[in-house]
Amino acid sequence: MGSAVPATPTDGFVYGDGVPLHADFAEALYISMVTLSTAGYGDIVAAHPVLRLVVAFQAVTGFGLLTATVSWILQMYPALSRRRALAHELNLFGEAAGPEGVASLDPQHAAGLLESLARNVASVSIDLLSLHETYYFHEVELRGSLPATVAYAHRLASDAQGSENPDLRFAGRMLQASLDHLAEVLRGNFGHPGSTSSAVFDSYALHHKHRQQRETGHGIG
């Protein structure tokens, strides 16, 4: 880089040859951003012992923030994908089963499908507890929106519990338990009112702007 030319003593930094000295806010911001990003161009280097420690600490902080941001993104998208996948699964179930729902299926087959839905609902509940911020992602498309489709899952659970088949009744209770836990998460962590799971889900759909679409017949719920 050439010979180093020391800056004024009060600045506490050494400037590289040809680098202009600007003792202002923009210069301080530039040094901080270069340090936080761990780019380390080397054109401006801390000379004072205390500043050297501060710069090193700032670089470690920047590396930690970068790592945390990448980790957050890597955890966020799988959680959102699981929620969208559950909504799509409920839509496909509704389209395939028709108005009769579980009554149109073989009880054993229906029980297996409902148990799978229960596991997926439980995964979404865990995602909301672990990654609160995923709640605030709103889906534009109705098919991928859990708030617009979760009421249908509640209806499936209710219908299954009225079945004469014991396996289907158990699957219905299992799905109902998962939905009740999801409602507890929505009530306790995100302030949705309602004494029943159904009321909580109505509030959930309203908050995500999908209640009207459901009520006018555009959704499966």
C-alpha cells in the first residue's frame, strides 16, 4: 500500500499513503462499517492501544451479527415452507374429499391422513414458539395461507370424532389436540381472543386478512 502516514495524534488512526483525512461523522461511519463487515481494507488502521481493542471487539461483534443473520434466515424459510405446505395439504384434502370430507374416504386411510395432518400442525406450533417472527409473514395466495385453511382442519377433526370407526375417532382426537395446542399458542403468544379454538382461528384469519375470503366461499374453510 505504500508508506503509512500517521494522522493527527488526537485521531488515533494511521492513514495509508494517499488516503485523505476527514475527521467527521462520515469518516467514523466508514471505519465502523468496514470493521463491522470484517472487510478490513487496511487504508485506515487504529494506532492507539485502546482503539485497537475497540476495533477488534467491533470486528468480532460484526462477525457474530453476520453469523446470527445467516442462521436466522436458514431457520426462517424452512418454518415458512412447513406452514405453506400444511395449508396446501389441507386444500388438496378438501378438493379430493369433496363436501363429505372424511366420510367419503376409507376409515383407515382417512385416519392415516388425519394423523399426518396432526403431526404437521404440531410442527407449525413449534415453529411459532421457536421463531415468533414467522407469524408476521402474511401469505398473498389463499392456497398457501394457514389462517385461511386451518378452520377446515378443525372441521375434519370434529367429523372424525363422530365416526363409528375407533381408529378414525382416535385420529380425530389427535388432530383436535394439535389444533387446540396451536390455538393456545396463538392466544398466549400473539393475543388472539377466543374461549374456543374455533374463535381463535377466526381471529387468526381476520388478522391475516383472509376471513372475508373464507366466508364468501373462496376457501375450503
